[in-house]
Amino acid sequence: MGILEKMRLDGKKAFVTGGARGIGKCVATALAEAGADIAIVDMDLPVAEETAKEIAAATGVKTIAVKTDVTSQSEVDAMIDTVLGSFGRIDIAFCNAGIALNVAAEEMTYEQWLKVINVNLNGVFLTAQAAGKVMIKQGGGSIINTASMSAHIVNVPQPQCAYNASKAGVIQLTKSLAVEWIDKNVRVNCISPGYIGTDLILSNEGLKPLIEKWNAMAPMGRMGKPEELQAIVVYLAGDCSTFTTGSDFVVDGAFTCI
Ligand code: NDP
């Protein structure tokens, strides 16, 4: 089988959290283009439904939309039941939902800290654990978590200690799950994107004036596009990456190199 054929995901079943928009939507589209059926999992059901319809129309795969808050164990469990009810199995889990909060450490309330840790770290744990249980029973699968370059560096000038800590946690969680599930044929990897032009940044008025500063710091002089994360996730999802587990893939245009 040639490499491009091997990259295909035909017949595989995937879910993508935070899949309604941004990186999740873009990666879900790529997984579908590679042939996987896709569950768009998000808090925002109308947008998730729109995204699911759009992807089905463009690619011909089966898609569903599932309203889920990844911080709720019961909602995550219900989502897994819904996906299994529609697709019968789960081969690929892209645990990607995340939020950012820019508050100085000395002013951050405990509630604000908890909110970020809950979505970005606890949400990834709940989702990956639930997917892992299904994959262990099935005899295998691939989990890809979204960390961030903020797991590796401290972004400036905006303060974001909870975000940075949550993303560092995602990397070590990824490695831990990979080792625990090594003999179950469940692979667990994560991606660490640099700044990517999505709503997370572009619809945050407070961050807009900073884009020029970040671009001045960036070796490539620009932010990344969500499309520039598609291929790495398709690779990790499928059968080209069978020796790849417990790895973090930094995709940042060399931002963290300097
Ligand atoms: P967006 O804000 O564009 O999209 C995130 C999606 O996740 C939204 O649809 C949002 O829904 C959803 N979401 C938020 N909270 C929850 C929740 N509790 N349960 C289910 N879904 C939820 O962000 P991006 O696409 O930019 O970010 C995706 C991931 O990539 C995040 O983990 C982020 O931290 C990470 N990342 C982003 C970078 C960037 O520069 N953009 C850089 C590095 C990492 P709603 O809109 O309803 O809140």
C-alpha cells in the first residue's frame, strides 16, 4: 500500500471536541476528507450542527453533532453513548476543546483558575479516559489531545498562568496515558500549536492589539492558520503513525526555538 493510501481513514469513526469552530472544525474537515465519519462535539449545538452538515455535504462522510460540556463527566459519558449509538465504535478521539483567560496571577480568582483547568485539563482527561475505555474494549484507537506552545514557553506580554499550566498538564497526561495503554493498542499523542488565527484570538478584543507584537517575535512573522494543523492530526489518527505514541508535536513556525 502506498503512503497516501495508508494515510486514508476510510471506515474509521472519530469525534472532535470543540469541533464546531476554529481548529476543531478545520481538523474535523481534514479527518472527513481522509474518509472518517465525524461526531462534532461542542457546547454550542446550533453551530456544531451547521459544521456537521457542512462537512457531510463537502466530503460525503456521515456526521453527527453532539452537545457536550467536556467538564461534565455525565455529559461526556452520554456523548460517548451517542457516538457509539450512531457509529458503533470510536477509532479516533481529538480532545481539543479549550479556553484561554488573560488575567494577572495576583488578581486571578480561584474560580477563574478552576474554570481554565476544568476545561483545558480536566476536560481532556474526562474525554480521553472515556474514549480510552471504548478503545481498550475494541482493541485499539488513537487519541490526539490539543496542548499548546504555552506548555513550553511563557507567552508575553499577556498574563495567562492558568492556561500555561493547564497545557503543560495536557502534555504530561498524554505521555502518562500513552504508557499506561501501550499494550492495549491505544496510542495517545498531542499537538502544541503556536498562535493560530481563530476566534479564540480574533474575537478577543483584548488580544487583537497584541497580534502585531506576537508577529514581531515570531520567526515567520505571522500566526499560523488552522489548516496548517490538519496533516499532523490526520497522520496521528491513522495507520502511518503506529510507532508514534506519547509524543508532543510542536507546530509553531519555530516560535519556541528562540
Ligand atoms: P475556538 O475558541 O475557536 O474554538 C474552541 C471551541 O471549543 C469552541 O467551539 C468552544 O465552544 C468549544 N468549547 C469551549 N469550552 C468547551 C467545553 N467546556 N466543552 C465543549 N466545547 C467547548 O478555539 P481554537 O480553535 O483556537 O482552540 C482549540 C484548541 O486549540 C484549544 O484547546 C486551544 O487552547 C488550543 N490552542 C489554540 C491556539 C490558538 O492560537 N488559537 C494555540 C494553541 C492551542 P463555544 O464557542 O461555545 O465556547
